Amino acid sequence: MIKNKLVSPILQTLFALMTEADEEEEDDDDDEYDQVESSKPCIVAAQTLNEMALHLPPDKVITPLLQWADPAFKGKYFFNKTK
């Protein structure tokens, strides 16, 4: 991944998935809650990001994430998606 310079595009995709609003309605059934939550794209993206952070050098993960974190915290819609 590092050699082919794929880390940044993958991280950008994961970050975009994590910052998307959840459009599904909340379900109050606690029995199915864990199964539903673990299959949501934002949860899977966060888990994948966690694995990348564990197995890649910090400068390859943290630096790209920090450039996207500030606009995300400010509420800017920076991935140019239209809804």
C-alpha cells in the first residue's frame, strides 16, 4: 500500500464514509442493535482505519487524517458530494 501510494486515497475514502450522515432510522430493538451497528459503512470504515493505524507508520496515517479533521469538525462538507 505504501509503495503504490494507496494509503492516502484509502484513508480519504474511509474518512468520507465515517463522516457521512446516517440516513437509517434508529431501531429500539436491542437484540438486533449490535448486528445492525457492525454492518453500517461508518462502523466498518472506522474499524478498517483502526487496523491501518495499527499496522502502518504513524506519519502515513495521522498526517492525512489531520488535514481532513479540521474541516470536518467545523462542519464543512469538503468531499464535494451533492445530496
